[in-house]
Amino acid sequence: MKEQEKQVQLKNYNRRTVLNYIRRNQTATKAGLASMTGLTFMAIKKILEELEALSLIRGDQKEICKTGRKANSYAVNENYKYTIGIHINKYSTSIALLNLKGKILKIERHSMEQDFLNQSEFVGLIMDSVDRVTGQAGIDKKDLLGIGVGTPGPVDCKKGVILTPPNIPVLSYLPLKEILEERTGLPVYVNKDTNVIALAEYWYGNAAGCANLVYIDVDMGIGNGLIMDGKINAGANSTAGEFGHITIDLNGPLCNCGNRGCLEAMSSGIAVLRKMGEQLENAENHPLYRKRNALTMKDVFEMVDQKDLLTISILNQSAFYLGAEGRCGSDRGGRDCCRSFL
């Protein structure tokens, strides 16, 4: 590599380092950046001037330094460009327009409980929503940087293909990245929903300031997201974190993935609703008896608030299975159990 190319790469690396530090910390001063990055004060000054000229950052406010003087601080220019975020789950798909600080400017939600839904209609629904949220916000599409998609796994993250989501079979083998890039002309990133949520926690949530984290998602399905050294760890085949489909009972109920006794089939929201429906068949006097074939988690939580013993016992059983899996006891494989999803 030529020396000039090395210098360009180093310059871009330093720019990214400074920009990422400002993003992670909301604001930063020149002195703070020099201290944290190891770059000289003059190098920081020059980089900040370049980023300001590109409109990527803006002056934010004055902060009081240790010497008592007020120093200028800098923040990401949230209105420099915009992004589209898409979240897919079993019951709904959300399409949102966000600024560069992650603030949702406009959002649309669509039910996934439509018998007529197919892949073509699903992509059309997304495209129509992208048009509406940008139009309602008065944002020109040329100001969009890209599209990020979080979807239930498994996912081929490199190719951007939704593989075989057990709870949304209609989306199996959908090459969403290729289709959306062709239709929008924007870069598209597709990843497992729990990884994306973990990244949001790393950037803006309770894990801000942490380099590594494990996010565990217990919803209608069960999974987790892994962040290591500030980056998503998707695993060798984009399947890291799929611990919801570890078998904990060989004779357990059939899971939507096709196996029996998965943690998800024993402990998820889907499992709770299934068990509730089964128990209600023999409980004609229960308040939810008439809804036993159309239960929602809202119904379950309302019964918990009413101290309903049947509902509480089912939730306790669900929590027991989840806790048993989390312990990874030596009688079930010990450390090897944990290795199965890392």
C-alpha cells in the first residue's frame, strides 16, 4: 500500500474515532477528545473543523473545565441526514423515520395477522410506508443514508436474507436486502432483531458506556443479542444467540421450529398463551374462558393484576424453565450449554 493511501486511511480512522466518541457521549470538548483518543489537541481541532465543514457535527454548548473556563462542546448534527428503521415481529411491522440521534420523527405500524399477506405484498407495504413517513416529515429521499432492518432469526446477515423464522413462515428465504436496495437505491442492513435491540441499548440505553453486553429478549419468542468490543457478534453463521431453541425437555411441546421441548416452546409468550388456552378448556367459570382460543398477553397481565392463581402459576412455570436454562447446571451440560449459543 502506498504511503499516501495509508495516510488517507489513518485520517478517516481518526475522523470515525472522534465522531463515534461524540455520538456515544452525546457531547464532547476538544480537551476531552484529546484525552480519550490520544490524539494531539491540534489534530482534534483540525478534525472537528473538518467535521463541522461537512455538517456532521455542530457546536452544542459551553462546558466548565477544571480550570473554571468554559470550553466549547460538540454534538452530532442530528439533522444532517436521516435513516429508516424497520422492526419486524410476529404481530406487527414498524417503519420509522429517525434522525441521527435515534429520535423517531414519524412511524407507521402494520399488523402481520393478515391471511392474505405474502412476500410481495409485505415488501409493497414497506415501500408505501417509507414513502409516507418521509413525505409526512417533509424529508427528501436524497437525505436518507440507509435502511436498517431488525427481524426474527435466523438471518443471513451478510446477504440480508431472512431465512426460516419459526413464527413468521411467510417470510422464509426473503432476500429483503437485495429487494429494498434495488427499489430504493439505498444501502440496506438486515440483522436479527435481538442484535439490533442490543445495539440500541449499547448506543442509547442502559448499556451506554459498556464495551460488551448480552441482551436477553423474552417476548413471544426468546433470543438474545451479543455486543463484543462495541460490535454485534452474529456468529459464524449469523446464528449466535439463538438459545431460544435449545432443547430443555425431549418430551416437551412441539415448537414452531419443528423440534420438541425448546426453551421457546416452554417459556415464551407463545408458550404462556398455549398453556393458558389448554387450562381454560376445563375452567368454564374463569373470566377468560370465552377467549380461550383468542388470548393475548394483555389478557394474561390483566389476570395477574387481579391475582388470578391459574395465570400466576403458568407464569411461574414459564419463569422456572427460563431460570433453569440460564443456570446451565452441570447436570445439563454445564459450560458446554453456554457454548452452544456463543
